[in-house]
Amino acid sequence: MLRKLCCVILLIIQRDTESTQVIGGSRTVVQGEDVDLSCRLIETDEELEQITWQKSTQEEKQNHNFMLISPNGVTNFIALNGLKGRVQFIGNPSENLGSIRITAVRLLDEGTFTCIFSIFPSGTYNVEIPLTVLVPPVVSVTVDVPIVVGENEVVLATCVAAGAKPQAEVRWNTGAFSSLLRTVTNSTQHVNGTTTVLSHLLGVPTRAANQQQVQCVVNQSALTTERSYNYTINIHCKCLLLPLSYTIDRHCKYILLPLSYTINIHCKYILHYCCPTL
């Protein structure tokens, strides 16, 4: 009889410990924002001995302890490695809640965090919490060199979405001018996991293209909404700068002027062979 009773007690204990677990889920945060990593021990009445937090991140791949919390809530920080001054315990040991908060999250904080509950007598229970860090792109619309009116296709503008994680989507709105333009897009992935996208807008630099309004549109998961960046295409003339009294010299220098430029009669120089009528 006593043996049967012991077996029943052990079976009940085994069933109880099998249902005991730590719950928590993956988190995603935008670089620079704060994030809460939540974990809770459920289905147990055993005595809490300690809560331990471990991490394996981009900054340090080796998994290691960085925070210990005692049953009375006293926190001991160890080997923070980049989290110093940015991590705090926001849980409640009396409720088996072991949550922490990380402020001003960096890309280097991305990785796996592990919440471990040590209880007596059954031992330790843990949950892994993957942390994903999103990085918004730095966007600019530029042109490498001044565009000169001509007959050959050139890059009229370049939209750069730099240092994003994940890679940004870049497209152009060109309105009625779209049939005369095309785009070429390429990307470069960096060692830190971010990507830079360059989208080139190509077309023939004619007079009709001058002062046309185009728009670079960028979409990426770290952005709350799609972003649009307006740009005005500027076409220049390539002119010879010559003295008022001159003999044509093959060493004359060229200058670039906007198509809307008006020659000043008081200028020391005259402009020779200005823009072709394209």
C-alpha cells in the first residue's frame, strides 16, 4: 500500500513539473527605441531561488549571463557588454514575472536573450527570446555631376536609401514623363547586416526634361509610412567662356549654366556656342 501511495505522489509531482514552463515571445524593435523582453514562469507553486538573464548578440556571440535577480527583487548586473545603463528589471519575482527593458536599442543588441527561472526542488526552466532590430534608411536624392543638355542617355538623378535593415524598396514617380525614362537599381550589403540601395533615373537630357518634377518613393518595415522625396531635374548648357575680343583658341574653357540663365551685357565675357536646340 505504501509503495502504491508513493508511486501516486511521484506521478502527481511529475505531471505538475511537466506543465511548468516559462512563457515569452520574440520581439522586433526599431533601432533607437526601447523594448520590453517579457517572460513568466507558470504552473508552479515551488519556491523561486533566482531569475537569470543570458544573451548572445551581434556584439558578443558567446552566450553569457548578464543579470541575476533574487526573490526579493535585488538585481545584480554582470558582464553587461554594451547594455550598461540601458537595461532594467521591470518584473515582479513574487508573481514569477522576470521581464526586463532595454532602452535606446542598437543594431549590436540583436540576438537571442534567455530568461531562466531557478526553482526548488525541480530545478531550472527557461525560454529563449529572439530580438530583431530594424534600421530605417537614410535617404537622399542627388546627381553625381551636373547634367549637360545632349543626345545621349545619362543619369538624371539617383535616389539612395542607405544603411537599412531590412533592405528598403525604392521606386520612382515620374508622371507624364515616365515613357521617356527608365530606372536601374542595385544594392550593396554591409558586414553589419544593413543594405544600401541606389536607384538611378536615366533619360536623355533634353530641354523638355529640364525642371521636370520627379519623386523618389521609399518603403521599408522600420518606417511607419511610405516616404516620398521630391526632386527637380536640372539641365545645364555647356558653353565656351571667351573674352569680348577674342580669336578662337582650342584652349578655351567650358562652363556650365542653367538653361534659364540670362546673359548680362555688363559681363566681362561672352558665351559662345550655347545650348543646342534639343
